[in-house]
Amino acid sequence: MAFFDETGAIASDRFFVVGMLRIEDHSALLKEVKALRSRHKYREEFKFWSITEANKQAYKDLIDLLLNSEARFSCFVADRHVADPVARFGNTFAAYEKLTIQLAHGSIKPYELMTVIADNYSAPNERSFEQTVKTQCNRRLKRLGVVSVVQVDSGATEGLQLVDILVGAVGSEFRANAGLASHVAHKAEVAAHLRARLGTSTFNLGFVKNGFSVAIYEHEEWLRRAQKRLANSSRTVEPPNRAAEPDEPKPRKTRRGRRGGRRRRGGRPTGTA
């Protein structure tokens, strides 16, 4: 089972992160989360933006629990000042869909069947996020890999709350480095705890280790092609060749025989021998 969530507003924020947490033994992990809640007497929904001085240790312990489990996490970080998925795909919802599909496609193992539980995200009336992600991901896989995609409220399942903490912690560093958030806030402290546990000082250049992956979204090839198309369209179009104009028909071609003469219909070539 995989849980999918995002942080940031793709329509307006500079940084947007989408992440997927794959949990094979879902029920066993949830029992451990329940025990952690009991130890810390924490009954609220786990959300990265709800971290305070009073509850930050519970969040640190939850991160430790996740990193010690068999759960696997992967995410894309999009810096819209560098590579804007909205500009590439035309609108915010299409960009959100494409990032989800790409992340799901890259997360699924060969011959694995996966159900994706995604946090609620408003879709245009004519679009079905669930059906689009399932269909296009399976098309890329050329097999049935994503069995179903379901959108639910994060309060309904611990899995979505767990992935919320991870995408929030990853995105926090990028915002702080750009001057959009604090490096010393309680949320930043929890984010730093995650990096320390993974043995890295930063996610800025991407990161892959022990089932935890941070990929920087980029589309340099797309930008190169777009710039080339723009350059080509701005060039002056030369006038057409007179020989190709429709009011001057091209001369008819004649077929030649083996000895160079013109072939008569149904007969031998004629002309000089």
C-alpha cells in the first residue's frame, strides 16, 4: 500500500513537494504508531505544520519509528523558479497529475500490485484524478501495477499523516534556504532531525539512501526543445520556391527501360538503341 501527499500550493508557492510512502505491513506499523501516541499522550492529527515546542519530541520519535521500519519513501521537489511543472504541463492540476503519475511509476516494483491512498485534492469537474493516475501509470508500466487510487481525508488514516510529516520536513529545508522559512523554528528542528538520522546535512542536491529518496524535479530537455521551437518560430520565413507553386505544375516523370528508352504501356522501351 502507498500513501501520497503534497506540501505547498502548486499554484502559488515557489517550492512544491509530492511524496509517496510505501508500507508493506500496514497494520503492524499502525500498531507502533498507536503505541507512540499513547506514550506521548498525543491525540491530534499528525501534521508537519502543527509542530510546537510541546509536541516536537513526539514527531522526532515518529520519524525514528518510520526510518527503523520497512517503509520506503520517495519524493519530488519542484522549485518553480528553476523548473516549473505548471509551465510545462499547462495548468496546476495537470502538473499535479503528472508528478503523481511519475512518482507512482518510479516507486512500484516489478511484478508488484499497488493501491494508492491519496490526500484529497480538488479536481476540475471534468477530470478524475483517481482514474487518470491509475490508467496512465499502468500504460507506462505496460501491465496492471496500480490496482486502485483512492482519495480520502488525511484525518481518516495514519498513513497520510505519516507521509505529510516527511514531505513537510523535506520541503522545510528548501524554503528555509530560500529565506521563506526559519532555520531555527520547531519545524526546522524536526526537519534537521530527519536529515541527521539519514546521515546528510542537506537534501538540496537530492538524496538516496536506505529506502529514502529525494529527487529534484527538472526538465532541462523540455526547456531546450521549447527554446528551440521559439527560436525557429521567430525566424523570417523565406518565400516559396517558384517551381513548387501550385499554378506551375511540375513536369511529368517518364519511366525508363533498361536501355534508356521510354517505356510504352505494355511494350518494350522505345528510343535510341
